[in-house]
Amino acid sequence: AALKDGLRSQVSAALKEGRVTPTELCQRCLALIKSTKFLNAYITVAEETALKQAEESEQRYKRGQPLGILDGIPIAVKDNFNTAGIETTCASNMLKGYISPYNATVVQKLLDQGAVLLGKTNLDEFAMGSGSTDGVFGPVRNPWSYSKQYKEKSVPKSHSEDEESNWVITGGSSGGSAAAVSSFTCFAAIGSDTGGSTRNPAAHCGVVGLKPTYGLISRHGLIPLVNSMDVPGILTRCVDDAAVLLGSLAGHDPKDSTTIQDDFKPFELPNLTDVSKLSIGIPKEYHVPGLSSEILALWSKAADLFKNAGAKVVEVSLPHTRYSIVCYHVLCTAEVASNMARFDGLEYGHRSDKKESTESMYAATRREGFNDVVRGRILSGNYFLLKQNYEKYFVKAQKVRRLIVNDFIKVFRSGVDILLTPTTLSDAAPYMEFIQEDNRTRSAQDDILTQAANMAGLPAINVPTALSERGLPVGLQFIGRSFQEKQLLTVAKWFEKQIQFPMIQLEEVKRCDNYVFQHQKSASSS
Amino acid sequence: GPGPGPGPSPRGQRAVACNAKGGAVPAGKSGLAPWIPVVGLEIHAQISSNSKLFSGSQVQFAAPPNSLVSFFDASLPGTLPVLNRRCVEAAVMTGLALNCSINKKSLFDRKHYFYADLPAGYQITQQRVPIAVNGSLSYSLYIDNKMSQMVTKTVRIKQIQLEQDSGKSLHDDTRSQVLVDLNRAGVGLMEVVMEPDMCCGEEAAAAVRELQLILQTLGSSQAVMAEGQLRVDANVSVHHPGEPYGVRTEVKNINSIRFLAKAVDYEIQRQIDELENGGTILNETRAFDSKLGCTVPMRDKEGKQDYRFMPEPNLPPLILYDAKSLPANMNHQQVINIDWIRERLPDLPSVKREKLVEQYGILPEHSFTLLNEDGLAEFFESVVKQTQMKPKKVVGWILNDLLSYLKQHSLTVKESPVSSFLLADLLNLLEKKEISSTAAKQVLAELWKGEGKTPLEIVKEQKLELLQDQKELEQICQAVIDGHENE
């Protein structure tokens, strides 16, 4: 079996039948991680523990008692999830060297089902950013920067230019996870999504990025950015695999009071053939200034695809969309200011040497531990929470949030099943260009299409759609009704099948993957 | 600005006497307008529960430092609060006992400030909508020093809110360090806010004492001030009749009910003296110094600090039900039913007092004192059961003899060397007229020594028997008269 294979469709069967062992799989992933080190997708590679987990999985397969479909499957986890015994840094100086004593619930669930935890992936510091460029371990490089498809299309600006300065960003903030999946170093990765942080890098890296409904998957152990919007995100190479991961992670957690009580039943996605009963909504406000003509055309093509297949495609309106970024800015920074208050150097993490007084120790610790982006958001957030400002900003933003939520409710009540929108404004920008603007500006621009779904707690998914003129991936987003992931993923899967997104052609992967595969399938087929 | 005036009244002198109607009598220099003192209280009661308000670590007094700290208590990143059901029940019970409206929906908020004993940088509390509001507490106190007549007063309860306790920080100045113990961090508290309906230290003390008894009866808090389970902050101001309320100060660091009365009275007098000398009162926080018996400035009043309140996003609104609103298919284990709790409330102290009066025919004042001492009412009832003496007479022995002895030797009822059995035994001898009441007192004195002798043994030893035989008496009298014939 190849590293490129779909989890459910090929690898799981291969493991069961013994055509490949968990140890082999793990070793090949680890080797590929090493040879793609320049991507900087991983902060920590947990080689020893991963091999041990693989060995234990192998024993289970030998006994004919695998724990389930995830047994022996190499997975990567974003470095803002607590992993016991493995460093959790949030790409920040504040938590460099921090070894958590407990596993996040999603991590525990993965381990309980026999998954092999390869390592922790890179991100923007504390998940603040849309490029995965602002962490203390450096930026993540989009694997597509090194793809045949991109190299063929890129024209060097001058003789001295080489691919070193031409590389493009992954998007963020779960860029490391997206790059890890995209470069075949793991079969799935966990990210987080607060304003688009899973879907954005998924779109730029050509992978599936699922943001589940708020309250479906436990946040216990996810170091929070915005508690009322954060969700663990799932990144995979095909929609079927996202459904598998969802099935293994969703469900009530008594440790997280914001998870719903209802029982969650894992599901297999049906192969939808008849879309005539489907109603697809196209929100006109998502045709934003700055949306590239390429993506606009793709969006239109996708709508036509559904129409031609018999689905009802209607234009809808979400009138408060344009206020969502400002609203998000207020609520996000306010929560950030609050959530970051615990980082004082006293109980864990970085502690400054300044000892004159508790206050000076706190101040120095926080100045040394946080980057400008984090500090900027804390200052803004504290401003909005001041007694004299609270009504004007925070409460107002909550009211606007309610209006945004109501927009979606109205549209879904009118008979629309799924919304179809672009995920990003354009394909991935070159790093040198991206860093010309500051984090705040970029975030405001890049979150615009993804972030309303977080405001409303709705499930949304990026499906890789096509390659841009520059040879880089572009994705489209589907947004569904609360807790209707099955419907959302079923439609996404149908779409995935229609468009047959091309597989990335990476030198490094070819070298590592020596086997001739019997079924040379792309990640999107089944 | 305020000039240096003469100091406040000497210690021990009650600055302001509250008359029966609760108003103030004029104090300070003669000829000036009278002052009305206004006293409100903020009381924090530690909830009696096995584990903390939002985490599973244990609640225990005086455990080794940092031995009762969960990941959540230490504010480890990624941990989330989970509400403790028992704490909610304790707050509902307390709210019902204080005649409050229980809010069927209440909310949690974050109150932000930086301090070494607050690991998360914020406290989870209920600022917007607390669990209970608009209650009242009735308490009694003696009108005068003679303890002969009681009067009943009421103080309004503004609200009861659930919130986290902080850890403890100890300042080690010798080594220039602060030692932090998080055992107490996250323990559940009920903050009970009493409106400024009180006018002096005695009222404040009586109100707190009554609250303490109620909490102990309910079991919602052990309310032992010495163990920090009951903390009282007093808000004090003075004004002239007809004028708006004066600037108030907050008095903290009050460690007993006795000190509460002292602190409040001192502060009232301090403010009166300050104002009568042309000074002003600062809206500040003051600490009570129990050694000196005065209040001293502590830090800027918290009003100056902006707590940046924000809803706690990790806790959904707390929904409580009653018999009417309880959904049919709801599991009883999963919800809290206010009516169910109400039905199971024990008799509150006021009810117990009435019952004692009714059942035993004793005076309300006696009933009050019986319940005011831990275990005394039970002791009394136990003696009554074991003796034929009328309860009205028994209570005299309990209150005049037993209690005064205990007070003299600073003993609790539990520590009494004279058990209810022994006392009943003695009172039976008295009732059967086998000894006189003078003799009984002598026997009692002997019993205090706790040497294990029974009343009858002591009577025989000291030959205290009352002679009943007429003939014998006549012989003795005759012998005495004969003995003195020659004088």
C-alpha cells in the first residue's frame, strides 16, 4: 500500500490483510517527514513513542484483534492540543519545553483506537494568524511549492531566483497539519478552526478540511483561542477519511460542558447518485471584492455542476456577512485577552528572571513569552472589555453575532440544504509577498469567507477543487446545518467524485514510496 | 483636606447605641445633628462539599500545600470547568432558607485581575444573573445589656452567587518571595450580600450569627470563621437624617463574630469623628487590626480596578427546574428540582426555637440562648428526657449553672465534664427532695472536677442528704439547743 492511499478505501484493508504492517507504515512516514523537513510542518516528531505504538498495533493485527479502522494509522496533531509526555508549545516561547501531564480528549480517543501519533505540527503562535508564518519555530512551507505542477508554471523573476524564495505559504493557522497531510507524511491530521484555521490551509494545500459543528467534538485539552468558536478540525486527503475521523472523535465529553449530550452515531457515507432533491444555496455576499476571477469562475462552474446534475441551485442572501469580520475581531480579541491571562510564569511555561516583584515578573514573562500578534490582541481585547466599553463593543458584537446566526437560520429554513462558497480569495501567496502585510490585516482578509460559520457554530468543509493558473490548489467550501454532518459530507463526497482533483506530484514522496501500487488511485476516488 | 482631629472613642465603649426601633441615638459632640450609621455585609461562605466548584479535587482544611490541586485548579492550558452539582444544591438550599427567589436561569462570568493566588488570571463568579435574589434574614438580639428582652430585626438579602475561592499566598519578606498554595483555589463559595439595613456592630454580629446557624443547620457550609469557612466584609457609612448616604468604606480581615461587632463600631465612630472634625471619608478598603482594635487603610477600593467582566464561555447557563417546569422525560439525576430541595429542608433555627418554646414552655430568650451554643439545645433535651423535673426549671440549671461554668473555662458543650446523664441524675435527686437546691449546687461543683463520681456518691460522701424524718430532725435541733443552753 502506498502513503498516498485513502485510509478507509485502501490502507485499512492493507493493514488487516497484512500487506503492510503498522511498523512499516510508521517508518515510511517518519522517513518522509525527515526528507521533507524543509517544509517545517512538524515542531516535534515523536519517533520513539510512534514506533512503540506501531509495534503494539502490529501485535493486535497479528492476534486478529485490531481496535478499529484507525488502528496503526499514522496521524499528526496540531501543537495546540495537549499531548501527555510530548511537548506542547503552541509555537510560542511561552510554552517552549512545556510537557503537559494530560492528553486532550481528541488525542486520547485517537490513541484509544490504536492510532499512531507521529508528532505535533506547526502553526501560527497560539493559532493566531492565517498563514502559519508567525510561530517561533518559523513558517510552514506549502508542499505544493515543490510540486511538479507549481514548478512547471512558475516563471523565475530573475536568474538569481530559485525555488527557495518562491515558496508559497500553507495558509493558517493549521498550516503544519495541512502540509503534513498534503505531503503524505500522515493519513490524517488534527487542526483547530476558530475563523477558518482548518479550512483555509486545507484549501491552499489541496486537502479536505472539515470544521465540525460547535459542540460535537470535545475541546478539552485544546488550548483555546476563542472558547465560543473553537472546534477541533479534521484534515484528510478525501472526504470518506474525514467521515472516519469524525466518527472516532465526535460525541459528548463530560469534561467539556459545551459538548451536546445527544448520542453520536458514526456513519459511513453513502454514494450519492441522485442530487435532484438537493437545494444548494449560493450566498451572494460571498462574492467579495478581492475574490480572484479564477476562483469566481470555479465557484460558478461548481454551481453549474450541481445544476446540470439536477439539483436546485438558488442565490440566497446572508445580509450581515459584511459585519462578521469586525464582530469577530471584537469577540476574538476579548476572549484572547481573557484566555491568555493565565500565562504568568507562575505555574508552568516560561518564567522571566525578573524577580523584583510579582507584577514585574508577570509583565516581563508575558512580554518575553508572547509575540506581537498575541500581545496586540490582548491589548485590544482588554480595551473592549473595559467597563466603559463593554456595552459598546462586546455586547454590540454579541448582538451582531446573533444577527449573523439568524441569517443562516433563515436561509436553511427556506429550504436550502447546503451552501456553496469559495474558501479563500485566491490561491496561496508566496511567502515574501504574504509577509508584506501584518498579521491583523491578513487575518481580516483571509478569514472573510470562513469565519461566519464559526460565529454560527455551523459545520463547514473545504473540498480541493482544481489547480490555479499557477499550479496551486484552490478549494470550495460547503456549509451545512447544525449537526447535519452526514448530509454535508455526503454532498461534499459527491462533488469530490465529480471533479477528480489531481494528486500532488512530489519528488520526495516518489523516492520514499518504492512499491508499485496495484491500484494507482487518486485520493479522491473510491 | 481633613485635619488631624482627636482620636475615636476609647476601646470598649459602644460608639452608637441602636434603640429598639433600629435608629441611631445622637453621638459625638452635643448640639450637633445626629448620625445614622449604615452597615451592609458581604459574606463569603465556603460550600461544604467533597470536591471543588468546577473540578474534582478534594476540599479539605489544612492539607499539605498544593496537595489538592487538579489540572484545572492550576489553570493548565486547555482545561475546562465542570459544574459541581452538590455546590448548586447547597446554594439553592441556602437561597430557600433565606426566602430568596431562586433564578431558574443563572449565568457565570469571568472577573479578571492579576494576583499570585489566582492562577487563571480571572475568577469564575456570577455577576450578571446570580442563582438567588431578594431574600430576607430575621435575627434577634437583646435590647439592652441586661439580656432580659429580645427584639427581632430583618435584613434584606440582595443576592446569593456561586463563585470560586482563590488560593493562598504568603509573603516571605526575609527571602523576598511569595509562597503560593493552591489547595483552596477553586473551592466553591456562596457570596451572600446583605443590604445596608443594619446600624451597628451588634446587629451585624447577630445577623451573621443567625446566618451561621442557618448554614450549619442546612449543612451547606460548616461556616467556621476560624477555619476561613465564613468570611465577612463590612460596608460602613454614616449620614445625617434626611441627607443622602455617606461615602462608605469596606472593612476586611475580620476573623470572628466578636471582632465583627468591634470593627463595625470602631469604624462608625472613626467616621463620625472624622466628619465632625471637618474631614472627609475616602471610599477605601480598610483592614481591622484585632490587636489594636482599630481599622487601618488597606488598598484602593476595588471600584478603581476594572475587572473587565465577561461571560464565561465554557459554561452554559445554569438551568434549574421546579415541579411545574420539570420536563416529563427528564432523568431526575440530571437536573435540580427546586421544589424537591424545598421539601427536604430541615427545620431552620427560628423554627427550632419556636418548637422548643412550644414543647417545653420555656421563654423565647432561653430558646435563643440554647440554640446559640453548639450542642446546648441537644444537651437540654437530653436532660429533660432523663428527668422528672419540669423543663422550665431544667433550663435554669442549663443556662445559669452549666453554661456559665463552660464559659468560665472556655469549654464547648461537647467538652463538658458533666454529661446530660449526670446532670439529669442530680436534678432527679433535687426533684425528689432528697437534697436541697443549695446542696445540689455543691454537688454540681464537685461533678465539674470530672472525677467519675455519681451525684448520689457525692451526696453520701458530703452528707448532703435532706433529712425527711421529722423525729430525727427534732432530735438534732434539740441537741443543738441543749448544746447552747449554757451560753
